[in-house]
Amino acid sequence: MSTAARSGRRIYVAGATGVIGTRLVPLLVGAGYTVGAMTRSADKAGRLAAAGAEPIVCDVFDRPGLARAVRTFEPDLLLHELTDLPDDLEDVPKHSSLNARIRTEGTRNLLDAVEDWQHTKVVAQSIAWTMPPGPESNAVASLEESVLAVRGVVVRYGRFYGPGTYYESDLPPAPRVHIDTAAERTLAALNAASGILTIVDDSPST
């Protein structure tokens, strides 16, 4: 039996229907976690339930609703895999402000929703490459600082490639990581000490 199953650990996954969240939910269920899987879309709740998770329909920008959802679930772990990205890679620049908002306001709302940091650990998605100065790089820095301030774990992923990503058949620029590898290594990150963990195609490093 897994450590998660023995301890009955409860994990709240924000971004459960994203490109990595959809892979993480069944892995977490299989590892013995009780998974609260957050999605903005009620239409996706059935899919999450079928994967063995408890669907939680909530918007990260609805602060009162989010606080109720997180505190009702009472997680031991909060996994922040939220992004706000378009379907097509070429549209990413036009959506940069939306993704920056997720990293700043969305992260702040998630952290504020946690009632007791002595009993809840946060693990949050970041990036392994350097962005040019501006609102997006500031948002990445804000997310990382906020997570580290509550003794959480920042996971810096390389650019995802593989099925369901922007790079399904081609390799993106380095640093990069296959989406399935990223999901598998995220399980280990849940037990990491507070700090920064980099997950790329080479061995993960801190």
C-alpha cells in the first residue's frame, strides 16, 4: 500500500483538466490519494469522477467560493497546476495577460483559501526558462515568491511536448520535458522539501 493510502492524504488539484492535470489525476488516485479535482466547467465534472476524483466546480477568481471549496475539502496538499493558455501556440502572446493573472491573482487566491499552513503543503507549477523582463516574468517571480513564503515547493517545468501539448510531433526549444514524464515526476515533488525543483528531460535538479 502506498504512503498516500496509509496516511489518507487529501490533495486539492487546481487545474485538474489542463494538459498536465488530466494526467496527474489518475496517477494521484492510483497512488492512493483522495483527490479533489477543481475545474471551472461543470461539463468536465463527469470525466473527473470517472477518473476516481471528487469533482469540485469552482473558479479561482471567485474568492469566497474558492475559500469554501478548499476549506470544505480540507487538503493535506494543494497542487497548483493552473494556467490560462489558448488552444493554439500562435495565440499565446495575445493571452499573456490572462496567464499572468492566473500566476498572480490566481495564486494569491489559492493561498488565501488555505486555513492552516501547518497542515497543508502547496506545490505549484512554474517554468524552467527565463522570460524577457515584463509583466509575465514579474508574474512568474510573484508566484514563486508567494509559494516559497509559505514553505511550499515550486516546480519549474521545461516546455511540454507530447500528446495534447503545443508540440505533439516536434520538439520545443530546451529546456523541455515530455508531458508524461512531467506528470510522473510531479508525484515525487509532492514529497520534496520546500524549495525549487526543476523538471526537464535531463535528471530533475534543485
